[in-house]
Amino acid sequence: MQAMADEMQMDPGESGARATLMQAIVLLALKGWHRKTFTEAAGMIEMAIAREPDFALSHAYLALLLALGHRVGLLRDDDATVPAVIAAVERSLDLENQDSTILGLAGCALADVGHVDRALPILQKAIESNPENGHAQNEALEAAESACKEDDRLYLPRLSLAAVHLVRKDQIKAVAAVQECLRAKPDLDRQEVIAVVGDRLGAGVWAIAEALTDRGTPDSGTPLTPPD
């Protein structure tokens, strides 16, 4: 978000399309990830696009926002979400297909709606253009740990970190990550877990969450990683 703000170099009190985009981004940061805030932020970005149709960043961020909402289950019941993501990605890349930020946002959006084969080369190009691009990095453990450090309130990176530890068969760290996830989001449910990390890993993460909720810390001798 800070990189986007710096890139846009907005003057204080600016009320144009780019300021509206930043207001949408800040809205999610301040009010959290809920259906209402996703819908409100999407409406603000669409307003920014109407004001400045050729600003690629607005289209790319709209794609990412809708894709994330779909991925975590907040917008999954709307059949129009995935087509809207694809349309926003296409428009952003039509406007700018060399900028690392645009490529990173577009690639993440495609991955979140299941278009992984197309997303990977776009993300790789984003990294080649700017190796420091945080949106585009694929090192799951490092990325999840870094995201957890950035914000103590978010459950999604902690959920992702738990899944990574399950893949690495590190049960102790997986349990610790799920504990942190439940601290950040005590009402976490199975559907949210599976929406983010998939059925197989979601089963393992949810088993840990249930054990923590029902009985405290799970027995370290009980394997909680789902079968291959």
C-alpha cells in the first residue's frame, strides 16, 4: 500500500481517481476483511475507474480485491466475481504489461481464481522486472512469515503459514500458527480454512483448530497432517 501511495505521489486533500483508489485500499486496512468492506472498497475502485479509465493500477487492484474476496469465501456466492476478475486483469494488462506492480497484482488475482498456469509466467515477469516485488514472490514459508510480522491482526497469513508447516511436516510450528490464527480470528470456521488453503491441507489445519478449541493444545504425538 505504501509503495502504491508513493508511486501515485498524491497531494494532501486530492480528490481525484487516484485518491479514491487509495481510500479503498485504506478502507480494507482499517476496517478489515469482511463482505461489507470488500463490497464498499470495490465500489470505490469502480468509481476511480470511471473517473480515470486508463489508470492501470485501479483495474489491477480491483482484480486483486475481487479475487481475494472469492478466494477467502466472502464473494464466492456471486457468479459474476470470477468473470469480473478476468476482465479487470485483461484491462490492466492492456494498459500496462511491463510494470512490476501491475504484473504482480494481476498475477495474484489470476492465481486466486484458479488460473495458475497463466498467473505463474506473469508473476515471474514481475519478479524479473523488480526482484523486491512482494506481490510476486513465491517462496511460501518466507512470504507467510513476513506477512505475519507486518500485521498482528490478520488471520490469513497465519492460516497460510500453518498450511506451509503441514506441508513441511512440522507439527509443532503448525499448531503454533493455528493458535495465532485463532487469536486473530476466534470465529474461524472450516469453510474459511478450506477456501484459503484447499481441501486436503484445510482438513489438517481444521483438525488442529478443533483440537485447540475443544481440548487445548493437541497431543504432540498425534499426527494432524492429512494423508497424501
